[in-house]
Amino acid sequence: MFQEQYTQARALYEEVLRNKPDHKASLNDLGLCYIDLERYKDALSCFNRILEIDKRHILALVNRAKVYNKLGRYRDAEKILKS
């Protein structure tokens, strides 16, 4: 059930991003949808895009660490959280 809701949300965020490709809130929320859909590479792409725009964006940094943790990349996650 939740997967369907995340899929619907993903489609809405992608629509927003077609019109405003640098909209950080939508990129972040899309990345969170991808995490819940276990599409970690896509989630990282969203968070990395935000960090290209704003290298100190705290939510993107924390969420990127969350993805690294899910992927078993614990040192990468720790490095982000300590910076």
C-alpha cells in the first residue's frame, strides 16, 4: 500500500522538477521517496544534485548519510555526519 503512495508522490515531485529542476525541497522529498522505494542510487542522485546547488544543505547531507548507511557504507555516512 505504501509503495503505491510513494510511487504517486514520486510522479508529482518529478512533475515539479520538470518545471523547476533546481527546486531543493522537491529534490529532497523525491530522494526520500526513492529511499522508501529502495532506489538508493536515484536517492543519492537527488541529494547530490541539491549539494551541487548548496553544498551545506543540512537535509541533503543527512539524507545522503542515511542512504550510505542503507548501502552498508558506514564510513561514508560517518564522515558526512562528522563534517
